Amino acid sequence: MFKSVFKKFLLSYMSLSLISLLLIASVISYFMEQQVYDQRKQLLEQKAIYVNNLFFQLKDDLITSDYFIQALNIMQSNDGVGVSVILDEERKVGIKSIGRKPVNLDPSTINSQEHRGEYFIAYFESEGEGNDVQMLTVSIPLKVNDVWIGEVFIYSPVANMKLIVGQVNRLIFLTFLFTSIPVSFLLYIISKKFTKPLIDMNEVASNIAKGDFSQNAIINGRDEISQLGKSLNHMALQIENLEELRKDLIANASHELKTPLTTIQNFIQGILDGVIEPNESEAYLNIALDETKRLGNLVAELIELSSFEKKIAVLDKSSTNITQLVNEIILQMGFHFQKKNIKIYSEKQDNIIACVDQERFRQVIINVLDNAIRYTPDNGQISISLSQETDQGFVLKIRDNGYGIQEKDLPYIFERFFKGDRSRQKTSGFGLGLTISKHIIEAHDGTITIAKTEPSGTEVLIKIGTIETRYS
């Protein structure tokens, strides 16, 4: 029945609030009832002492019996209490018993009844016909020279007190009723406000599941629900980007496979059909051979990438002079620098030694420099900085003043087959180099990051064995 979050919250809040209000009302009612009875008991006790004093004044002839009876009548009229003076008939005290008799007390044992001096419920004879009346009663013994001669009963109808208590309870009930209405309305608003973001996020999540990433969760505030909304929006953006990346990956992978296969197929088909002259077939076969080698390289890179992703790649680490290795690579790629007239600025510490897989690390540096050359215009410049941070750690920075990378592409630059904007797809390569490089560096407990530099260009930062990477 109550399946939605809103209904659950509303029911829980209202139940808790109504139970709390009911509990408060019950406690107030109980204490108000006790207050009514306590006030009445104090009055009865005071009047019992007053009657006791009057009786002994009468006994000592300080007042007349008429005055005594008149005082009792005034007290009963003004204070709403009843008075009974029950005297021992065997003792001659000069007056007779006054008032109604308690019908639930044995007259012969009144002088020893267990309620003496305490408050108790007694039943007195009703005036006229009808049932006996229930009274809240207090009794005080009358004694002369320590001899019991009678008992004073001061009583008040229980019905009157119940009437007062009932009026108080009705007032409490009305207060409870009129309080519960605005409280329920307020709880409805609070529950609606509290659950609306959750309902909106559920709708956003449902749309994401359907592939619709256009809607974002509305975020107001800084509480946990707002943080959840931010996380959901971030997740939606990531999923949308990953979905686009997946599509690009499939398209790029298909393209990388289809292009050489189509070339090979067309050339072989042309030779078989005689379209290509026999004297030209060798040149076309060489092109087809190059395409098969290119496919082989793609497969090799995919296998290498898979081995790193499955954590089964084996590194052949050895003590390596990183400074010497970088110098060798710069010399090795000198032709490519000269071809585009790119100036190299190198700042390296001498004899930086680290334990690395030399060939894997060479592969990373060549890949980074190859990208830098590819996207640096003619007459550009590339700077290489190598410094030692710890005994076994170093930092390598490679910076160019080329076209740079778009901000939106930076989070995905290490994804497989990712080539950024369309213009990059005109260049050679499969888009796996940086992905493999990242895995190689991470296998050395290092980090590789790429950042856009101002006013143009890109900086690649490689850290191996530094304090930051070891203890981050």
C-alpha cells in the first residue's frame, strides 16, 4: 500500500508525531487529574482539622451547638464538601451524630477502621431515594483523654471531581485535535520537500537507464541528498561520455581493421582479375604486406594492453641510467625533429639511476615524444626536463608548444582508441599508445598526467618512485 518513499516518510512522521502528541496529552491529563484530586484532598484535610477544633470548642462549652451546626452548614455550602460527625452512642458527649453515615463502613468498627487519617473512597447515604453516593473521604478521630468518642468524616462527591477532570480532558482532546491538523499539514509539506529530490533523482536514474542523459537532478543545498544529486549528475555525465567513447571505440576499431583489410582485398582482387598489370603487382603486394604488418602491430598492441589490464604483464626491471636512456631516445628521434625543424630544449641531471623495465620505459618516452612531434607545428619547440626527486625516484616532463588538447578531451585522453577531434584521425596510429603508456607507468608504481599549457601546447608529467606516488 505504502510503496512510495513519500508515503513511507509521511506515514512514519505522522505516526510518530501523533503518538508523541497523544503521549503528551495523556501525561498532561494524568497530572491534571492528580492535581484536581490533590487540591480536593488538601481542602478536605483542612476542613477536617477545622471541624475537629470546632467540636472540642463545643465540648468545652466555648461555642453553642447551634453555632457548631451553623458553622458546618456554612462550610458545606461555601466549600462544596460534606461533613459527618459520627459519635459513639455509648458515650454521652452532649450532642448527637451529625450528617450522613458511610454505608460501607461498619459502625461498630469505625473507631478502628484502617483508613483513619488517610484518603479513601467511601459511600454515603444519598439524600432522598437513590443509590449511595461515592465520596472522596478523609477521617480524623475525636478523642477525649485518649479515649475515642467518635469520628469526623469530610467528603466530596467523586462525580464532581470527575466532571472537572472530564472538562479538562475535553480541553486537552480539542487541543490535541486542533494541533494535529496543522502538524499533519506541516509534515505533509516537509515530507514532500524531503522526498521530491529523491523522486526527481529516481526519474533521472530511470532516464539514464533508458539512454537519455539530457535531464539532470536539481540540486538545492549542501546536505547528503544534494551530494547524492551531484554524484548522480556526475555519474550521468560520465556514463554519457563513456557511451560516446564506446561508440567511438567501436567506430575507430572498425575503421582501423577495415581500412587495411579493404586495401589488401582490393589489391589482391585487382591482381587476380588482371586489373593490375603483372609488372605493377609487386608494388601493390608490398603495399598489402605493409598493411598486414600494420594489422599485426594493432593486434600486438591489443595483446599488450590486455596483458596489463589483466595484471599479467611481466616487467623486466633492472638498474637503468635514465639520463642516458633519454639522451639515446633524443638522438634516435633526431631525424623527426629535423624534418619539422623542431628545436629541442633539454635540462637533465646527470646519472639518474632507477630500477625500471628499460624497453618498456623507452616505449613510453618514444610514444610521448612521437605525439609531441606529431602535434607540434613546423619550427616549433619541445622541452624535456629530467630531475631526481628521491634516491630511486625521478620526474620527467615533456612539453611542447603545439596545438594542445581540448579541455573536454583531457579526462579521456588515456582511453583506448581515443583520438580527440576529427583532425587527429588523419594521423597515423591506433589511439592505443597513451593507454599502454599509462599502464606501463602504473606498473612501475608511477603516475603519468597530461595537462594543457598556456598559451598553447601540452605538458606530459611522468613520476616514478617519488614520495607522492609511493605514499599517495
